[in-house]
Amino acid sequence: MDAWHFDEMPRRTGCPVSGGFAMTVNTEIRTIKALVRAPDPLTQSAISGHLGSTAHIEVVSEQRPGPVDVAVVVADRMTVEVTSLLRKIKNNLRVPVVLIPSEIDRSDLFIAVECNVVAVLPRVAATSHRIEEAVQTAAAGGGVLPANLLGELLRQIERMQREVLSPHGLHMSGLTPREIDVLRLMSEGLDTAEIADQMCLSERAVKRVIFGVTQRLNLRNRPHAVAYALRSGVI
């Protein structure tokens, strides 16, 4: 079994002092609830024990299920069983996953990302400090990938856009070029008639485009559709 290093991290204590008086800052930090799944009891116990002893991280027991913020999954490789577990976590818990594999093929990376994996820590480099940081980063909405895997992921995304989406008139955001144009004009304050005039379409066609976007992407209304396009970076 690979060596696991659960080092003690230095903790900053005390309060800043100004003019001889101790000043206490009341900053409430939310506790992160983490679920740990490992292939053997020793690894399960080691990771759970360390994270459970870390400030602001609580390990959730599988015997007493409760709210979960992050899942930590240790695996030898991306087998069918591991992929099935990741999909189950995605469908049932809908939380980000920190994956700690002994090895991972580049071809498995896109599948991992599809299963809500936001952090990949190769097991040989997974020290206690890095696992803790990955859990905190995942809970905050961030991601952690080694440089070589990040480069491969970007290449796979570019290849998907070029070979799969673009030939069908689609964008990574799930929007077509016409939908993007309509949303861009909406973001500029144009109404349906003005958009129709700008794009040489009928008002009914513009309304169909907007209806199609909101229904397909489960958006509530026009402002929500514009906000989605802005967050996706297409307008």
C-alpha cells in the first residue's frame, strides 16, 4: 500500500493586539461535511481520522446519513465499479467530489469530470495537507488538477467543441449561434420587435427561440436566460 503522510499542520492562534488591548474578530466559519469512501478499512480510517480532527471539517458517517458538502473517493483506477459509485454520488448527493486515484488515464478524465469530480490528487502526492486543501477548495466551488491533467482536459474540451458541437451548430454552453445572438440583443435592452428587426426574423420566431432556450435549460424567464448566457461567457 502506498504511504500516507498525515502531517500536523501549524494552526494560527491568538488575536491581533492594538494599543495593548487584545482585539477579537468574530468570524464564523461554516463546518464542511465530508463523506469518505475508500477501498480498504485502513485507508478509510486514516483519511476519515485526519479530516475528522481538522478544524471546520466533519466526516459524515455512512451508517448515519446526513447532509454532505463534499465526497472524498479513493480508488486504484477508474474501473466500472468506481465510475458507478461516482455516478451514484452525483445523482443522490449532488456534491463535488475529490478523487484520489493510484492512477488515472487521460481518457478517464472527462468521465471523472462528468461525474462531478472537481479535484484529482494522485495518491502518491496525496498528503494530509493536500487532501484537506482539496476538500476546502471543492466546498468553496473551486477545483484542483495537476498541470498535465488540466492541459489534457482543456484539449478534450477543445476537441469536443471542434468535432462534436460545432458541426451541429452548438456551443459548450448548450446554446446555438442564433440563441446567443437573441440573448445578446436582449442583454442590450432590445424588446422582441427590435430583436426581430435586427435579426431579420419575425417576432414569433424570436419568441420561439426564447421559449426554446428557457424550456431546454430550465430557466425561469428572460432575465434568467440572459444571466445564464452571461455566466457561460457567450455574451
